[in-house]
Amino acid sequence: MHVAEAPATREELGAALAAAAEAGTPVRFRGGATKLGWAPPVPPGAVELSTSSLASIVEHNAGDLTAVLEPGVLLADAQASFAKAGQMLALDPPDGGATVGGVVATADTGPLRARYGGPRDLVVGMRVALSDGTLAKSGGKVIKNVAGYDIAKLFSGSFGTLGAIVELSVRLHPLPPDTSTTTGSSTDADELARGAAALAGSALEQHGLDVRWESGRGTVLSRFAGAAPRPQAEAAELLLRREGLSTEIVDDDEALWDKQRAAQRGPLVVKVSGLPTRLPDLLRTAGELGATLVGRAALGVYWLRLEEPSAAAVERLRHGWIAAVQDRPADLDVDPWGEIDPAAQALMQRVKERFDPAGVCV
């Protein structure tokens, strides 16, 4: 059992965290509860601190393309608010009720990462609560380092293990007026990878470059955005045809990208990283495992969704790639992170000791 609290202010959250640290009580932070299964289980007797009451858009500076948010703001609500000014926060992971703070804390991303980067690239300032009771801030509405630490980058993807995010300053981008997507399909893994590589190496300004592999057939998706995206989509189609792929241009393309995002969730989802040049090997492995694969073709970041969860499948992926388990059944006995390089582990431990000396943020 654990105790759940929803502090009404950042100061109350900081005080609750400090009290737990003084008592030596483990603490887990909770946003929209969409990714609780990605981390190890909450220890018995832990305190769960929710950001549900910290859910305000503090500022939206449309002229500067920046905003200041509390962590409990739902990503969908933030996007709806920014859209009224023709703007967006360029983060598009599968939503399902996720909060902005939770998306940043888990470094969750979608197809827009190919063009705009991830949370570490879009969060320009952050205020955090630490287990010693302090509220620390770095950055603001511009990128800035404080005392040697870029807190926004350290806390993005930290899963709440360093402290609690209580405010974020983010950069926004114009909302594209129109989009168009070129697709190239093949049953040959090498051919599909060549098509993806041709687009990745081109001068085309792609809004997204994704790949999908399912049931022995794959697709490269290249999205373009702006006032007139069609000419670039046609140029991408020509490149894919030269590589032997079967092509199509889809102007009403939102459903294609919704399908890409949706495949990043499932009964068992393993996030895999590797060199883009090794894509054919990964596609073949996905086929042998019966997995659906989606990912960012130029970045070497992929998600494998398995309908039948298997620890053996996870271990097989870890033999050839960096693999982290995200969605999984509670009864599947598998380490979410796998073996971590000792040097990296030592570095993370030193950072942990600096920000959470009490060691209570789990």
C-alpha cells in the first residue's frame, strides 16, 4: 500500500517531498498515470505525490513562441490552447490523457521528434522541487545553464528519480496549415531500408520520416507540412520509386500518423535504439518475433509491439540492440532497463546523489 497526496501548490509539493525525505519514505510522482508501468513497482509504504492540482498554463507568449506550464496540464489541453494562436508544442507521443510533466519526465515522443527533437530540445527552462526542500530553477524563456547543470535536460527522461518538475518553460512552433505524406511500401527489408536512407539523406524538409513493418510488409512514411506540401511529397515519391518501392501520396494523412503513434503502445512494447544502417536486421528480427515495428527511420529509434508478451523476446532484442521495456504485463518478469554500462551507472549515481541525497525519489 502507498499513500497518495495531491499538493495544491509547488510549495506544498516541495514540503511533502522534504517531509518524506526526512522520514526516509520513498516517493513516486504521478501525472496522468499513463506510463506508471514503465518504471519498477512502487515500494511498499511509499508516498505518491500527484501533480493533478498543478494544472495551469501560467503564460502563453504567442509573439515569442514560448509558454510556461505547470506539470499537471494535460498535453491535449495545452495543444488545444496553443492551436487557437496557430501554434503547437512539438511533442506528439500517444496521448491517452498524458500530462506535459509526465511526457517530459519520461522523454516520451512521437513522429514529430524527427524534425523538432524531444523534450530536451523543447524545454528551455524548468523549476523543480528537490528532496532537501529547495525549489530550484534553471533557464527561463531562453536556454541557460545554472551552476554547471542544465536542469531541464537532466530532468527530461529522469522518470522522477531526481525530484519533481513543478513548472516548465517551453518553446512553441507554428501549426502547419496543411500536410501531405508520401508512402513507399515493400516486402523486402533491405529495399525498405534503402528507401528510408534515401529520404534521410535528401535535402527535402520533412515534417516526419517514419518506418513501419508488420506481417512481412513494410512502409516508409515521409510527411511534409506548410502552405504547399505537395511538391515536396512528389519529390519524395520519385526518390522512393528509384529504390523500387511501391508509392502513394496521401493528402488526408492524419490517420496514417495516428496509426504510427498507436503502435508505440501495447501489451508488450520494447523501445529499441541502434544505428539506422542496421534497420534491415531489426526488421527481420521483428518479423521472426511476430512484432509490429514503428519508428523514426533517420534516428535509429524504434518501438516493437508484441501481442504475446515474452521475456525471451526482450532478451533476444537486447543481444543486438539497446532495448528498454515500456508497456508490459505486471506479471512479466523482466528488467525494464536491462544491463547498464558501469561507467554510465556510476555517472547517473553521482547525479542522483547531487539532486536527491536522501535517495527517496524512485
